[in-house]
Amino acid sequence: MESVVRLALVLGGSVLVALAVGRAAELFARYADARHPDTPLWGLLRRCRTPLYAVLLCAVFRWSYRATEWPPLLDRTVVLDHILMLCLIGGGAWLTIRVVSALVESAYARYAGRTRDAARLRRVRTQVTLLTRVVSVGVGVIAAAFVLVTFPTFRGLGTSLLASAGIIGIVAGVAAQSTLGNLFAGFQIAFGDMVRIGDTVVVDEQWGIVEEVTLTFLTVRTWDERRVTLPVSYFTSRPFENWSRGGNESTGTVFVHCDHSVPVDLMRTHLRKFLDSCPGWDGRGWDLAVTDTSPTGITVRALVTAKDPDDLWTTRCAVREELVGWLTREHPAGLPRIVTARATDAAQP
């Protein structure tokens, strides 16, 4: 009976100590967050309380469970120590990933608050996302290695594994050639500034916005809300259009086929008046000119600018509708015509 009471006291005390230390850390984070509202680090660190509780509970119980003097526990100290050690390694890796993520997110938030350059923010965001994933993978690999080392069987096989590392490395390199290629392509995208989260790109004749970038794949959200997932090696081995490269400003064209009799000067004047009231036009530039002619008509090109590709698409559609409507209302003779009348003979008898 006394052993059971000791066990209950030790378990309860371990839980109380873990909760007390974790609560103290959370209160300190709240106090620091209130004192420094411009620094989001302390608020982000509060997300680490769950793995912190797990690490503290495992550590306190591993140190105090022998005080229970309960024979079922004392007879299995080796197994119990091993299980608690595995829990400590897993909880420590979990806590490390959460802390690193909080530090990175805090640094990015402070940088975003001082920078107004949208293109640079997208580049930094892409790099931060990939770095966080790399750190998570690295911590996971290290934790897995520590877990394997705790097993005597794997420690005994260490010498033979190291001796055959060259052969294993060659076989693994050949087998994972595609995966490694995508991995290095992910680093090239992150630090080569080829494509960033939020960029507008055209892939396979479809335009969309880069929504997610990982070490192995990239997700593009198309204009019709579809998600196109591509390996990152696609962007390092094939040409693609990046409309956000060097800035979001874009220039677009609208082609209208007209009859030879269309009044181009009046059409140019009307386009300028319409652009003054068009919300998508950014005022940087515009033009209207005849770019081609044929026996049946001419081709008029309207050139407009916008602050980003989305506004450019809207402006192009609005200009196209307005020019066609203006021709229909004001100058219907300027619309393209198809001659179907019979040709008259040049010589009459």
C-alpha cells in the first residue's frame, strides 16, 4: 500500500513540477510580450508550451521514479529508462523545431514591418519557408540517429555500417537521383531568386500564382482556383514566364480587327478618355496604333499598363469590351466586314 502511495505522489509531483515550470515559462513569455509588443517572438514562443510540458514531464519522472520503491518499476529500470530517453529525444526534437520556427517567424515579421518592397518580401518568405523545412528535416534526422544509438544492436553494427558507407552511398545516390535533383533544385530556387511565393508565373500555357514552395515540389494556384503541383526541377530545367520578376508592373496589348474606314484618331482619343476612368490602369503608359493591314481590314493594337498581372488582365478585358462597344455604337462601318457580293465584270458588252 505504501508503494502505491509513493507511486501516486511521485507521478503527481512530477506532473505538478512540469506544469509549474511550464506555467512559469508561459507567464514570462506573456510578460515579455506585453513589454515588447513590437517583437512577436514571445507570442510565438507560447506555441512551444506543449512540447515543453512533454520534455519536462519525462525529465522529472526519469529522475524521480526510483523514489517510489515500487518493485514492478524497479525491476524494469533499464526498459523504463530507455523508454523515457526515447521520449526525451522525441520531445526535445519537437521543442527544438518549434523554437526555431518561432525565431525564424519573428525575424521575418520584423523584417516585413520595415520593408515595403513586395518582391523582396516574397523572396525572403520563400527562403524562410525552405530554411524552416531544412531545419525540421535536419533535427528529425539527428533525433532519429540518437534514437538508433540508444539500441545496443545498432551500436554493434556501427562499425560495419561505416565500413560499407561508400557502397551504400553509391547505391542510394543512384536510387535517389531524382529526389536529390529536386532537393538541390529547391535550394537553387530559394537562393537563386528564380521564383518566389506570390509570383505570377506561366507554366504549360497556364498562368497562376505560386502558392507553396517546398524542397521537392511547388504548387501553383491557377486563375480558375485549380492547384498545379510541379517538381521544383521543372523550374530549373525548362523555360517559364515569371511576370513578377523585377517588379509587379505589367504591360499588355489588346488587338481589334477593323475595317479600313475606321477613324483611328477618334478611336485613340476615346481610349485615352476611357483609361482615365478605368480603375485597373496605373497611368504609366498607353498607346493605340495600326500594326497590320490586309485586303479585308486592319489590325489595331491598344497598349495598356497595370500595377500587377491581375489588374492587367481586368484592364485588357475592359478595354476590349469598350472598343468593340464604341465601334458598334458610334462607327458601325468600322467593324470588320466579309464581302459576299458577286464581282461585276470589268468589261461590259
